[in-house]
Amino acid sequence: MPEPVEIARTIAELASDALATNITVLDIGKISVIADVFVVCSVDNPRQLRAVQEDVTEGLQEQGIRPIRVEGTPDTGWVLLDYGDVVVHLFTDDQRQFYRLEDVWSEAPTLLVIQ
């Protein structure tokens, strides 16, 4: 099984290829027991959110990595993919601005940003 940071980088690449934007990978391992890494991505609309979710999920399944659980739906503007040590947050821009995860986790080092 790849390391959490490797999985997060793969997720960021898959999301970028699916046209997600403002992709940020945060190292939360030293400040939280929730996970080691957060991947936060923005999309333009619920349809694109669904496409990014499918591309990330399918891309990782090809490597034998499956989510433990999935929360939310594209229609709500926020989908969470829980891969254990790596948690992926897919947001529409409005929801991302509302929840401001980067502000909430501002102590976490940023490992990667893809605009």
C-alpha cells in the first residue's frame, strides 16, 4: 500500500486531470488524529463534482485503493472521500468559501498546491 502522501499526490493529479481547480494538499497528521493528509479541491458545478469524484475513485480503484466511506452528494456541493489516512474534500466554490477548511486547518503544512 502506498504511503498517504503518495496517495494524496495521486488524488491531486487525478482531480487536476478531471479539471478540478485550486487543489491543496495539507499535512494534518501532527495536529489531528482524523487523518494524515487532506486533499481539498474546487469544481465549478455539481456535474463536474460528480465527474471528479468518479475519476478519483476509479483511478484509485485501478491501484487497488477503495474509499472506506463516501459522504455527501454532488448536489450538496460537497463530497468527502475517506481513504483512511487520506481524506478528500471536493467542493463547489461556494461551499469551499463557506467551510474554509484551509483556515480551519491553518496550522497544517501545505504539501502541494495545483491552481
